[in-house]
Amino acid sequence: MGNPDNRRVAFLRAAAARTGVLVRQVVPWRELAAGTVTLARRTLVRVDSPGEDAEVDRLLRGATAPARHGEIVGLRAWYRGLRAALTRLAEAADRADALLLSPPDDVLIMFDKGACHAHLAAAGVPVPPALPAPGGYAELRAAMRAAGWARVFVKPAHGSSASGVLALQVAQGRVRATTPVELAAGGALYNSLRVRTYTDERAIASIVDRLAADGLHVERWFPKAGLAGRVVDLRVLVVAGRATHVVVRSSRTPMTNLHLGNGRGDLAQLRTAAGERAYRSALDTACQAASCFPGSVQVAVDLMFGPGWARHAVAEVNAFGDLLPGVLSAQGRDTYTEQLVALRTFAPGVACAT
Amino acid sequence: MTINEHVTVFAGLPVAAFPSDEPTPDADAVAWRISGDWDTTIEEFGNLFETFLSTVDAAAVRALIIGDWGNSYETTAPIELVASAASRLPRLRALFLGEMTYEECEISWIKQGDVTAVLDAYPDLEIFRVRGAEGLRLSPVRHGALRELAFESGGLPGEVVRAVGECDLPALTHLELWLGTDEYGGDATVDDLAPILAGTRLPALTYLGIRDAEISDQVAAAIAAAPVVARLSTLDLSLGVLTDTGVIALLGGQPLVHLQRLDVHHHFLSAELAARLTSELGEAGVDVDVSDPQDPEGEDGHRYVAVAE
């Protein structure tokens, strides 16, 4: 299940060729987004990202026109469309006696940040504390005051990567938002590749209000560790219960997402700085987070260390976070090959281990 | 650029966190970093500090770093707490107050207070470094032991700069002022620097850093004729908004060939002027750092200091 022209599919095909796995069919997201699909009988179905395809995005949102490039629009409608599409996919899988390697329920939780946060917290996974979803900027500020929090991350409930995310801080009568969101004339919001800072409260309020219409998730800003002059966190890919691929994401801004021009950091250097015990403990937490989605063959966990390395917390869990070109596991396998190898022994619900 | 990582060495000693799961080092072998967590209250920090004093051999402690005291953008630095511990820290020689990263509290929001109390309480202190300048105050003091004084900020108040100029610091070899921008309260002028540049009260000075300054060009022009320069081995104008204008003034002023080091990294010089600076002084044996060049035209017409937030 994917966008056939996307490199994700190309990477999977290459890995399949290497491991001798037969790719029976690539079911285009456009088909599923538009209606029902038929799956080959008794197959394993990898569910990959619907992203990077304007038409799929339009179909999922049920909109008449595609979004303008980079525009943040219709996230709630997109999520509803995703839910409906994945429900159809689950029905198709039932009909074909096929196994979805990312069960719809898992994917839907991961694309609902509030639900995902609650799901992880309930399982005892360390996550930053969250506020009840605010309906707008005024409510957000009131909730921050009530909680005594001056610094928060404001995230669209159904966004992916750093799309629409604001690092917001308020103190001493000042307010500052650091974000890749660009506020266009007329109030439209765009994701840009440049992280910028807003200090004009009206602009910040108008961004938050607009995003809030499609749902927000707000967490207290967990300060992240620094390394080699940059803010860092980890993307940990957990495949069938094992933390197999780890990438250090490093940034000069609070947003560490790699598409924002941020670089990969030096993992060996991070392990030295953190100490092996703190590092292993963080990987254990990544596995614990992944085990909250036992039907998913892979889950990508974004994990933050505190400034002294002793503490860590999970920032995000991603259903489609396995696009990590060039990153190899201890066995020398890329993320796609690793998953195909794991399928030989994968049983949904497998216990977690590092 | 923001400050994104903690120092790992302070006062020549490796930094050890308190509290920590690691084995406890000898109290005099490390620089102790006492820091709260992101949700620490100032009361909890006070308890943590007391725990530190009663857990390690406080009488042997030489260097102390105060990190995040909890909501440091709203709560004033625990200056009295540190000052009142002076009798229990008789060997303390180095103190860093407010060593936080951007992720913990950005530099221009760190709430400092009147740090004179620290200098009064620790007459043997040799190194005093302060990060953040919101609410920062200093009264002119005489301090016979202080060798290194540094104020890191995104905007250093002119009042503080004037107070530094009025201090008698006979042993001071290293003076470092991050002037920042007026956007964050950095309203110091070149006139405020005049007593420092005259050097009358700073007879031992060998390092002068006027860093992270929006007014780097004016500072450079003033330094070109400043009496204090003759006794310096290092002149540090890094992290600021130094342009060709400032360097032309600097090169047209008094000789600088006695310097061991001239640091202007993070500058807005043209390639020609950067090369001229390097060749004219480099040939005379000065180690010139012109790394981290910024676009001379700035970003959208603005030239930014390296550390403001």
C-alpha cells in the first residue's frame, strides 16, 4: 500500500529483490483514497505513507482542489479520510485473508497526537505532560497559566513531521514562537523549510487559532540535550520489537526534523556524551513505546534526552518514520531490508527487547 | 545561533553533575554543576543546593556551576542562596551563574539579579561568569582576587558595563562582556566602555573580549586608540556585527602586532578585508581568527549578533 512513484516504494522493491521476497502488487493510495481496493489473497501487506502526493491528499480531505504547495489545510478532514480509507483497507484485508503489517488502529492512534500521548502515558512511557486540547490561542494561554507552564510545544493533532509545530514561550510579558509555519497575507498557513521566530502576539494568536480549528495537542517543552553546538534528539526505528536503526537529529533550532535542513549528528559521540547506561535506557524506552503498537512490524520513535542526559522522554511515535536512507542496522541492513528479514519471524504482539 | 550545550570544562576542571548516578568524584577534582530539572521549583532548587552542601565535602569545593534553578525565565537567580553559603565553601574559586542552554531558557530571558552580593561574599573568588542579563545589576566593588569576569548576554545593560568600569579589579586578567543587542536591553554605548578601555583600574588585564556586540564597529574604532590595548595579549571581538568599517578603523589605529591573538569569528567582513586583516597581522605573528564569516549584506538587510536568544 503506497504511492507507486514514491522512493519509499522503490526502496522496498530494492530490499525485496535483495532478500528474495516477492512483491505481489503495489496498491496505489490513490485507489484506496478514492474507494475500495482488492488485495492479493493471503499476503502480508506493508502499509506505507500516503504522503508526498497532492492527489491522495486531496482525496483524503474530500476536497475539490489540491492544496497549494506547502499549505497547512484541512488536517482534520485529512484524518477523517485516513480513518475511512484504513477502515476500507482493513475490510479488504479481511476479505483476502491478508495481514496488515501496520494495523489501522495503530496508524490512527499515531496520527492523533493527543490519543497517542494518552496511549503512551497510560502504558508508563515517559512523555512530557500535556494540556487538554485548547480551542484557540486564548484558551491555550489560560491553560498554560493554570498549569504554570511558560514554555510549550504546540502541535497540530494530525500533523506529521514539524508541520505546523510551534515552540512557544511566554514570560515577563513577552511571547515568542519558533516555528516553520509561515503566516501568509490573508491568514493562510504554509510550512516552510526555514524555522522563524514570531514575537508579535497577534500573529502568533492568528496562527494558533487557525491551527486549533483542526485540533491541537500541547505538551510542556521538554528541554533537549545539546551536542557539538546543536540541539539533538534520536529517531529510533523499532522493528519487530528491536531497536534496529538509530539516527541522531541535530539542529540549531528547537525543531530537529531532518527535512528542515538539519543534519544527522554523530551517534558514537552522543553515546559517549550520554553514557552507555543512559543510552541503553533510552533505547529500552523506544522499545517500550513501540510495544504499545504490537501489531505494527515497525514503529519510529522520536526520543529526547534532557540536558544532563539522565532523563529522556518520547516526543513522537511515527507510523511511517522508516524512511532513513543510508542508515544501517548492526547487521548492516537498511530499514526496509531489516523489516523483510524480520517478517520471517514476526508475530504481531511480539515482546520487546533491545 | 543559540547556546545549545553545556560546558564540559570550567576553571580547568571537568564538570560533574549533581545529583548524578555516577560515582561521586573528589569534591576538589571537578567543577560541580548543580541544576534543577525542567519542572524544578526554586524551593526545590534550594533543597538541592543544601543537599549538595551536606553531601559532598563542601569545604573542598573549588568550582561551582549553577544551572537551571527552575523557571529561570520568571524566577530570579538564587544569588542570596549562593552568597549565604560562603562560609561553607571556603575554597570556592570559580562560579558560573546561569549556565543554561537555549532549550532550558534562552539567554535573553534568564532572570538575574544583583550579583554584587556574590563578589562581596567570596573575596577569594577568582573566576566569575554570569549568563543572562535580564534584571542584572552590579555595584562598583573592589575585589582583589578576581582574575576572570565574564557577562554572557543577549543584551547587557549599560549600567552594568559602567559598573564594571568603576570596579577596582587589580588582579583581573580576563574581562569578557557580551553586549548583545538593544532589542534585549543591550543599551551599552562605547562611552560606557571608556573606563575599561582606559584600563586604569585593570592593571593586569591581558584578555579583553567585547563580544556578541551589535556595536562591534564602534567598539573597534574605540579600541584603535584605547590605552588598555598595549597590555593585552588577546583581543576578542567575536560573535558580533563587525564589518569592514570597524576593521578599517582597527587597522588604521595603534599597532596590534604585539597581540598573540585577535578573534573576530562570526563577522560581516568582505573577503578582501578579512584577508587583509589576516595578512597584516598574521605576518606579524598574531593568530587571527576570521572563521564563521556571515554575509556582509546580512539577512534581509539585517546583521545579527551570534547569540541573542
